[in-house]
Amino acid sequence: MTTPRTAATPDSHKDSITELTVHHGRLNLSETWQLIKPYWFSEDRYKAWGLLALVVVLSLFVVYMNVLFTDWNRLFYNALEQKDKAEFWRQLGRFSWIAALIIVASVLRQYYTMMLRMRWRTWITGSFLDDWLGKQAFYRLEQTHTADNPDQRIADDLRNFTDATLTLALGFLNSAVTLVSFFGILWAVSGPLAFALGGHDFVIPGYMVWFALLYSVLGSVIIHFVGRPLIGLSFQQERYEAYFRFLLVRVRENSESIALYRGEPTEKAILRGRFERIRANWNQLMDYTRRLTFASSGYGQFAIIFPFLVSAPRYFGGTLTLGGMMQVATAFGQVQGAMSWFVDNYGTLVSWKASTNRLIEFQRAMRAAEREEERRAGIRDIEVDAAAVPAIEAHGLALNLPNRAPQDVLVEPFDMAIGRGERVLVNGPSGCGKSTLVRAVAGIWPYGTGRIDIPDDARVLFLPQRSYLPAGTLADALCYPDLPTEYSAERLADVLVACRLPALVGLLDEVSNWSLRLSPGEQQRLAFARALLQHPDYLFLDEATSALDEDTEAFMYGLMLDAMPEVTLVSVAHRSTVARFHHRRLRYVPKGDPLTAVSYRVVEEPAHMALAAS
């Protein structure tokens, strides 16, 4: 069976945010590794590892040049202290090529790191899109509301995750290599520290190393204690910002309806209320960021003078030259900086942790949706199968809602068969499950029981009340989900003219937000033009003419049947005027009082009875 094509309209986003399943302050290392691992073992792994190796080599080279620079400090400042003019100029020349090599290596390292970031982001974005759009997980997530704002997670969180992961990992490697490289230098040049305490003499060998370690450990503990609340606050800030952007987009997309309702004050109140959450959370972020900045800035500023303070006794005691003191200060700065990786990257760690937790939560939600799909398949809810059958057949089909118990069905079990070339009208009271029947046939509504068989060679197209118009040119919207290149320009123009849209012919190559630019009636006629292009075997119309006047509605039905006389037509409609285009109808009859009914049965009768009833 050809995969059914659904010109679906996305469900409106509910004004609620579901409970988090990931603790803000904790990180699941196993799931984090499952985020990181796939790319490095993917089809792009050789280029990925090659770029990573190149970046690592350049980082090691920069560290080596910094080692040379430390030795340069000693020689240069000794030349100044000894007023050795020749050595002074010699060291300036040496500085030139050391600095030049550091600059070139740093630029290349940054360039290839950015290249690796984009390759990783490209791959992991594609992977998430496959999972989100595969097996209709995007539809399931909107139905269950288990992951808010997937657009923000895919666009922003994936970017933050890949960028920060590489930044932190490469920074940690650089710090480790720097620590190893300068540890011996600092140990050798700092010498022992001898002092008397309580009548006892003490000697601390390589005392500068121990001071650097103590300074870094104390700084890390203080920074983490001060900044820990930022993790949860950053997580919430991303959620609030994403939902606020979503509401702004909804105002733009529904501008006409809001204007007609004079709903501006209400929208302002909603937006201001949502922004108040952003502001309140931001105020907490400001408070903790202020504390963190005080701690980190104080730590960084004192680190500048600290090596001079601890090496001053040896310098003034005459056992350390000025050049030696500068070498000690430089080596101390490198060791202390390497040990301060946690302090220096705390802000990045906070952002990375928040993005990682959101991505883990998103993956959990998609896996849960997939497991639910498999579970439902295992317990045989509504099965939709491609089979060697001459008609669309339903056997024991009962429809239900997600929040109802299985025994409290919305539509009682019924059988139906819709043969090729038949035209069937489906009508009944609002909310009785007419559109649910269409969703069940499309395979996206699992709630209920029974089986639906669809001819395995059938081409099926679903046109909802408001068809989806993708971003791009008008030709993109007209041909969706096909590509405009599959049709000639003349064919596109012909179907627009046939559907009473001649004014749009000259706009086929224009890029616009067509879902806002076109009126509801124009959008529905564009959907009919889409059906003419795709020429399906089975055409399902779910209130697809609700925005058309009766004359245009009749014209569009006549056009479809003239252009596709063999099409099997199933219409969900409230108007009885379309009954004349159908052979029979499936009518939803309420059980009990029609005003309070919560369950319905399906009755089959000739279509002309709909006209008689009207």
C-alpha cells in the first residue's frame, strides 16, 4: 500500500507544561553518553575522529609553545635585570616567532573546532528529526503533552549541547596536558619552602605546586556552592523563554481572529503573565549570577598576584632572580589555571547541564511514545494493515478517546466496506467522532479496537478542514508533500485555475507565510488543487469545504468527480447539500438523549436521506 498522505493541521498547543521527568540538578551519565556516543561511531566517524585528532594536536602544540614561553619569561626578565642589551633583543626576536606560531595554531584550532561542531550538530539534528518525525512521534507527543517545545530542544538545545560538549572536553584535555607539562617546571623552579613553627623546622618541597592545588580546590568548592542553584534556574529559563516565543508566534499566526474578537487586551494579559515568569526566574538568575561573579572574579583577580606573594620570600632572600620569579609566576598561572578548569567553566557547565537534561527528557518522551505504540500494537487496539482486499474494510471497529476507559467507547463497534469508486458521506453531531474515524483510517488514532484493511496498492490522500501549508514558495505549498520539480509549471498553473485561484498563478515562486496570507477559503481550494495534482485512489475530505460558500463547494465537488471519476470519496461534513455527490452515508446516532450523549452507534443509509432530513 502506498503510504497515506495526510495534509494535516498541527493540534493547538495546550496551555500547560507537563511535569519534568529529569531532575534539574542531576545528570544521568548513561543517558548522557547515549547522546554523545552515536555520532562518533556513525558513518561520519572517520572525519569526526580526524578533525578531533587535528584539534588535539594543535592544542598540544599550543601547550608546548606555552612551555617555551615560560622559559622565555625567565631569560627576558633576567636580561632586563642584568641590563644585557644583546640578550634583550635576542629574546624579543625569539618572542616574535613563538607568538606567531601560537597565533597560527590557535586560529587553526578554533577553525577546525567550529567545523567539527557543525558536523556533529548536523548529524545529531538529523538523528533527532528522524526520531521525532519517524513513526509519527511528533503527533504522539502533542497528544500526550510529555515534552514541551520540541522546536526549541532541536534548534537550541542541540546546538548548546554539541558546542558545550566539545568546548568542555577539549578544555579539560588542554588543562590536563598543561598541568602535566608545567607541573615539573613549577616543582623545579619553586624550590623548597623552609619555615619554623612551634619550635620545629619544616621544609615543603615544590611548595608552589601545593599552593596552586590548595588555591584551586578551595576556589572550586566555593564556586560550586555559590553557583549550584543556577542549574535548575537555567533549565526553567529555557522553558519559559521557549513557551513565550511560542505564544508570540501564535498571536502572529492568528492575528486576524484576534483582531476580529478585539482580543488584544486578553493577549496582552496572557503574554505579560507568561513574561512575568521569565522576569521572576531571571531575577533569581541575576541574584545567583551576581554571587557567582563575585566569587569567580575575586578568584581570578587574586590569582594574578598570588604567585608573586608566595615567591616573594625567595626573591627578597636573594635565592630567586627576577627572571626566575617571572618564570615561577607564569608556571604557577598555567598550573593554577589548569587546576581551575571547573571554576573557569562553571557557567558553561550550568548551560550544558540544562540543555543535556532537556534533551534526555525529550529522548525519554520519544522512546515512551514508541513503546506505547508497540504496546498498543501488542494488545491489538486499532490495527491498520495493507492487505490484498478490494475495498477499505473495517471489522469490529470501535473508537475511543485517550482519557476514557476501554469499555466506555465513543463509537460502538461496527463494520464497513468502502469499495473503489464509491462515495460515502459521514455525518452526525459535533464531537461524535467523525474526524476520529478519518484519523483511525490514516493510522494515527490507536484508541479503540478492531481492524482496518486498506488495499495494498491504494494511493490515499487526506484533506482536513485546515490543510498544512509548509514554509516556502506557493509551489511548495501546492505540491506538498511532493516537490514542485515533480510537476511542470503548466500543470501547476492549470490546477490553480481549475480551482478558481487564477490570481495565484503568478505567485508560484514567491516565498511567503501562505497559511496567514491566504484566506481559509483560498487554503481549502488550494488543498483541492493539491488533490488534483496527486490524483489519489481514495480521497478523504474532513470538513474540507467548511470555509466555502455552497456554490463553490458544489463546484469543487463536481470538479473532483469530473477530473477523477474513479476516485473513492469519503466526506466528513455537516452540510446536507453535499449529500447529492455521494451514494450512501454513515450516520452517527447518539445513544440516549442527543444533548447529553457520550456514546454513538453508526448507521448506514442511502445518501439521499440526508437531503430528505434537511
